[in-house]
Amino acid sequence: MIDTLHTTRRTFLQGSLSGLLLSVGFNGTVRAEDARKYGADSMPGGTVDNPHVFISIEPDGRTTLIAHRVEMGTGVRTSLPMVIADELEADWARVTVVQADANEARYGNQNVDGSRSVRHFLLPMRRAGAAARQMLEAAAAARWGVPVSEVQARQHTLLHTPTGRRLGFGEVAADAARLPLPAPEQLKLKDPAQFRYIGQGKVRAVDSEAIARGQAQYGMDMRLPGMVYAVVARPPVLGGKLRSVDSTESLKVSGVLRVIELPGFTGAPMFKPLGGVAVVATNTWAAMQGRKALKITWDDGPHASYNSATYRAELEAAARRPAKVLRDQGEVMQTLAQAKPADKIAAEYYLPHLAHATMEPPVATALVKDGRCEIWTSVQNPQAALDGVAAQLGLKPEAVQVHPLLIGGGFGRKSKPDYVTEAAMVAKQMEGTPVKLVWTREDDLQHDYLHTVSVERLEAVVNAQGRPTTWLHRTAAPSILSLFVEGGKGQMDLEAGMTAINVPYDIPNLRLEGAEVEAHARIGWFRSVSNIPHAFAVQCFVAELAHKAGRDHKQYLLDLIGPPRKLDPRKLSDNWNYSESPERYPIDTGRMRDVIEAAAKGARWGRKLPKGHGLGLAVAYSFMSYTATVIEVAVDAKGELKVVAVDMAIDCGPQINPERIRAQMEGGAVMGLSLALSGEISFDQGRVVQSNFFDFTVLRHAESPRTIRTHLVNNNHEVPPGGVGEPPVPPVAPALFNAIFAATGKRIRQLPLRDQLQA
């Protein structure tokens, strides 16, 4: 084992954002990998394709399919079982989907982060369904005494093709279950042309009716007999400690049962609870009132002076001086030094911290009894929750059971299960009594794992045609590394590999530098992670270059991308590539060009617009998918902005569930606009300033665009699947700000927009 304080950056980078738990343990140590692995193989638990794990068929034909990944709106609890059902030739009307508990040894990886569910489990689920189908066919053939080649599975029925004899799945299921699994080379997957469900868009989400009726069970809905409720007063500054607490008045509040001190974390924050004081009561309101009555003195610790305005100045200074070189081709510094001032252009972009602000704040219910702990919670990473609870309570993992519930919004926040461990800590002090630990909205915003704040500085030298011959990008932002390595600084490969190091532009001199700056808050991954600041800066800068050249932005961007070709990410100094094989997942500029053309065509790019209107364009490659956005805005004489329409195009490879893809695109548009227009978390004296939706505002219905058109491009089963949940977000903000410039001539380089148009 390697001590956290002496862990090198190189050692840590053997892991990845998508698989942080692969290389980082809950004790803060880092384990070395034996050899480089890609995709699902690089994740804890890998993949499982055993049909016995995922499929159960009753004698009457009723079929249960296991959803081993948790639903948070992406449709995964429908899509992956649907894939099994298609290959199985099951009748979807006779299928029931059941959520799996945390158990990666049985089910394979269960962390629904990184837009990986279909990417990693499309083929394993197809193999599981195909194997079960072939076993059923073999069992029917044996029953009839005919060659298996004469038997075909069709919609829950086994058909003997020469005679027309039929058997239901349930009639031979027990016989099939006793047969050996087909060897991998004997599996016969369907031709995509034979799919009944995959890509057809005809399967309704399994939870839709329950959600519509208010019957679906989210974390906040959990009820157990004799349950009590808890809230926690946490240190207001990261790393702060409890100095003293007087609970006298708190214990006088009607319904308050106990006040429990919780120890703070040491070392790197990781997924550890922040510590503080828990108030346990017979209902949530009483617990909250009891918390208000506490008299607490805090030691704010080393981050007590953290101030957003001061820190921004530090980031700007860091972005203006040389930093660690992450990609270097050609003679960037020499050509910049020799260029004439008229041929140079520079711009700086600022993006603040962002909170996940999920619709349902973190919540977990825990019961500790007889040396065991049982958890019911909405969590993206059930196995991490299980491991964290086991480590904190000193239990063996097999003594902890985690039941995942529907997730009322995740965006990456609920893959960090500090709140689950927190609930278990309180429940241990209330042994035998189930405890529901609730985070209020204020708790959620003020103690989040925040999206990083950043300053992005870009400089270019252009030739006589206005085309860049030199490109310098300096990025300054606290790193997710700081979450796992105490004092960790500098953007990792996984952060730089998000629309910064891997820009596929045809520029001879290109350099990326990353400043090493200290983190003063818990920096966590967020929907699309560092693609948000990098894409905002890069895509706005390209628009600025196009304007300087007097060129149409769309055509300028296409020329900059160059002709269709497949690029090895490693030749762009991207050694991460979202943890996927660079051979299997090259950067395909043809696919990037296609989404630009599709979004532009949908928006009727180049048409004459009314006065005060403008069109803006942006593109991003993220999580193995290609997305482009065109936004039309209208700005009146008072500077009031209206988003008229959004056109979004995505190429995610094979389209498994088109309805869910469209839903994710539309949701990504609204979320991206919300962040761009008003999203900001700021600090003063180490404390988060914002506390609820009145000062961390999100897009209201009346502010949302009336028209969002989605364009699904290149439904191609010849390429491996890409992600869908995260890729829609990065192009939205730059497309919006480029549209604002087109409408007003005013270039804005700072998020959020707020009242900058009126300034």
C-alpha cells in the first residue's frame, strides 16, 4: 500500500474518473494496476453476461429480468432489460423488471456514472439474452427429439418449423436451466434488422405508470415501522471541526430524541461524511427545529478565508503564466513571440462552481441490528455505498445490504455516498431502530461535491486567411484529484481529456497547459464534468476566430475540423479517452461534422433573421458521442433575452432507446441553459453563499425554450455505443453565448449570464 501523502500524480492517474474506486480505496490508499485495461474491464466488477444471473422464467411463462443498474431518468432500468428481452425473443408484456441490490461480484459494475450503462452492457446483455434463447431452443429440441436447427424462439414460444409444433418458454424453462451455457463462439446474436424492441422506440419505461401515479418509490418515500428521522449540522467550511456544542435547547424541542456528535474526516475528503452534530427525532420537522436550537462553535480550519472573488483573481493569474505542459506540438511559444499583434487574438473565460441541485436531495434510511446494516437509498454507486458503510462501521461487506431505490436526479452527486455512510453512523447509535437521514435543500447546496470553478485562457495566431496556425490553451481549475489525494493539484488526464487536450483541429502548432491550483471545496464530477468549461471556452473562441476572419461560423468550424478522418486519441496526447480503447473508439471527425450539419440544418442555418435575433453554434465530443447544438435567441432593446429555439444533434452510435435519447437531449438543453443563465455557487469566508433556489436559481418553465428539436444521427450498429446522459450539456452554453453575440455584437465570456446584457 502507498500512503496518501506520498502518492504521486502518476500513480493516481492509473485510475480514471469513471473508475476512481478501481484505484482508490476508502482508506485513502492507491493500488497499482497490473496492466492497462479498457472500458468495462477497467471498472470494478467488470461485466457479467450469465443468463442465470439476469433471467428467471416461471412455469407459466412469467419472466423476470434483473436491472442491475439504478434508474435516475436515463431509462437504463428499461433499456438494458429490453435488450435482454429482444435477444431472448421474450414477449415484453410478460416481462417484469426487478431492481438488483448492491452486489458487483454477482452483477458486474453497478456505478451509473460516466454515461457507461449501454456503452458497457449492451453486448453483455445481448449475450445473456441470446444464451438463454439458445438454451430454450435446445431444451425444446430435446423434448421433441429433433435437431436444434429446426427450432426457433419467437415471442415467448418455441416453434418447430417443419411441423408447426409449439411450446411456451415456461414449459421448458426448467430443462433449459439445467443445460450448460453456450460457449461464447457458439452464441448467435440477432442481426439488427431482426430487433423487435431495440431502436424501435415502442417500449414504455417500466416505471412510467408508477411515477405518473405517484406510486414509485424514491429515497425520500422510504417508510419502515418505528422509523425515526435525522438531520445533521455540518461544519460550514470544508475541513472544519466541531469545537463545542450545547444541545440543551435542542433536547427541549418536542419530538427530539437524541443529539449525536459525528466525527469529521481526516486526510482527503473522498466519500467520507463531513462530521458535525446529528439530531434524531420522531419526524423531520422536529429534527430540523432541534438542529436550529443547537448552540455550536466551529473551528473553521485552513479554508476559512476562501473567497470566490479573490480566488478568481488567483486563477486568472495562473492562467496568464506558463504552466504544466499537457500537449505540445509544433513551435507554439516561438510563433506567438514572433507574431504581429494584429495577427494575434486572446480571450479568457470564467466559469464558477456549480451545484448538482438534484430534484431529490440526498437521503438514506439505515437499520443497524444484530451485527448487520441494511440500507435503503437513492444512490448511483450502490457498491461504493456498501463498501463505505462496511468500512465506517467495521463490518464485513457481506454484513451490509444496500437496496437501491429510484433516484430523483443524480448528475454525479449520488455516486458519492457520503450521505449513506452518514445515515449508517447515526443508525449505529440508534441500534435496532431504522433511521432516515434527510438532507434539506440548504444542506444539499452548501455541502455538495461542487463542479470545479475555472479560468480558461486561449491565444491564437492567425494567417492571412484568418485560419489559426498557433493555438495555446491554458486552463486553471482545482482538480478532482484533491478529492482523493490530500493537497492534490493539477488537472488529471481525465479532466484534460475533456474537450481540451483532444481538440481535433487541423492546427500545426498547438499546446495545452494546466495550472496547479489548490482546492478549497469538495471538487466532484458533475454531468459532463470538465467538458463544460473546456467546451465553453474552446467553442466560443472558435466563434471569435471566425468573426475576426469575417467567415461564416459553421463553415469556419468545419474547415478547422478538416476532412472526415479517424484520429488516434494518443496522438493528441489524450491517454485517457474516457477509459476506452483508442483502437475501438478513435475520434471520428466525420461523425463530428455530421452532427454539426444536422443541427445547422434543423435550425435552418444561414436564413435571414429578424432584428435582434441571432443563431449560435457549438459542438463537442464527450463520453464517446458527438453532439452539436444550434440556439436561436432574441434580445430586445432593453437587453431582455429569450431563447427562441434549440436544435440538438447527437451521434451516439447504435440507438437503443430513441425516446430516452430524445428525453436526455431535451433535459440536457434545459439544464445547460439553466447553468449558463444563472448557475453559480460562490464562497465568502469559506462558506457557500447560496442556500436555496431563490439564490441558486434554475430555469423555470416560462423561461424554457418553447421549441427543442432533437436530431438523432447515424444509427449505426457497426460502431460501438457512446454515452447519452452527459453529452448533451457541453455545447449548450457556448451555442447560447455565440447566439447572443450574433444578435447583439456583445461578446460575453463569463458564466452565468445573469444581467450582463443589461450592463
